[in-house]
Amino acid sequence: TVDLGTGDGRFVVSHAASHPDRFVLGVDASADAMRQASRRAPANARFVVAALEALPEELAGVADLVTVQFPWGSLRAAAAGHDPAPAGRIARLIRPGGRLDLLLADGDGNGAGPLDPDAVVAAWRALGLLPIEARPAGLADAVAAHSSWGKRLLRNPRPGRTAWRFRLAGPSAGADGRG
């Protein structure tokens, strides 16, 4: 599992603890955010400091599951499919038969406008990923993501501040699908 924009790393620590047979990698551009989580991480979890624009090539095609949960800035733009080049970097992480799970805030106050769920799905389709699920996210999604911000957002939603859950299947085994 690769968690992009892992922030404080709580999801990585929890996911690794509940899936001891998986290797879980948290990636974030800020080392400070991940520092405490790295100290309490189980043996099957690690953290890498890297921006989306500089993901290590060694990560290409390694992930059964890539998660991007409540991102902001350029990672949110990529996850929402607004820019195909960085979205392609995300797609390249997924091994054939793998999956991409997104939790995206709508109108999150960081200069991000409303999400068009159909446009998000279309952008990922163009990169060879197929939609499994696209729906408004609920509080249970934020709890499962271990996201404090997501919990605040979805516990007391305001008009124009909602979130969406997208699950997309990566390329089939033997298919190139990496665009």
C-alpha cells in the first residue's frame, strides 16, 4: 500500500498494524508531518519524503493499493484529474490488477473549486483506470482514513464543503494502461 500525501501518517500506522502481511509506505513532501508516526510505526511500515513531482522511480508498478486521502494543493489537483501529468505519476504506482482509492474534499478552501465527479472518473479512465465506486463520502470514510480534518469536515458539513469517495481499478494484468 502506498499512501500519497500521508500527512501525519496515522493511516499508514493503522493500516500496517491491521494488515501485518502488507508493506505500507507513506509518502509526503513534509518530513516534519511524518516524524512522530515513523517512531511508532510497525516493522511493515515506512515513510518517504517526496513530492508528487519527484516520486522515486523504484515505486513504479509496486502498489496493490494507492490511497490519496483529503489532499490539498498540487496533489489534490492531480487526484481530481485536473492535470494529467501528475495524475499519471500516481497511476504509474499501481501494479496491474491494483486499485486507487481517493477521498477528495469539494471546495476545501485551499483554492480548490467544486469537484465534478464525472470529470474525475473521466480523467482516471483516460489513464487506464476503471471506476469501481464514485459517491459522496461519509463520516465513516474519514474515520477509516484516520483523518482529523476529514472527520471535522464530514461531522459538520457546510454547503459547498463535502467530500467524495472514488475507487478505481488499475490496469488489468498484462495491460499497459499507464498512459
